[in-house]
Amino acid sequence: AKLLEGRVAGEPVSCIPLHRTSSSRIIDGTAIVYDTGRTIYVNRPRHPESLDDDDVMVTRLHTSQLCRLDTVRLHDRSHMSFNGFVGLEDFVPYRRADRAN
């Protein structure tokens, strides 16, 4: 919730251009967040219980975009052992709310 503070959700999109993404992070048991600077995209996989914020995400792309139905492999940070994977759903964009003067 703190990450989305001051932002407004937009219409979900099926894909995001990965080359614009400056960072990504796992929200434990909930979602993956992709930051493009002006917009934060939140992806809530269908089975988020395997998401662990201490895991490393490995994504193999077939295009320049990250899309719904792509998979993200999760690896334990300390041993790099495979911990599972999640299938991505639609990405919800969050942009800063316009400030009234």
C-alpha cells in the first residue's frame, strides 16, 4: 500500500515494454511490481503464495515485452535453487495523482 501511496490505478494492460522498466520487486505472497519511473505496474499472479521477496526472479522473454501468461521463475537468493514459478496476469498501471492547486 505504501508503494502505491499518491498513485491512481489505470486500466489493466496485457503487456509492458521491459526496456522501460528500471526495477522490479516482489511483494511477499502478493504481487510483482515493475517500475518505469512515471508509472508503476503491479502484476498479481493467479497463485501468488509462492512469491517470496527474498527470491531472485528469472524471466525469459520471446519479445521485447513482458506479457500476460509469461512465466517468472523464482530462485532462492542464497543457494540459487529453483523455488517455483508464477504465471503473470494483466498489469495494472499506477500513476501519480494530479495535484489540485
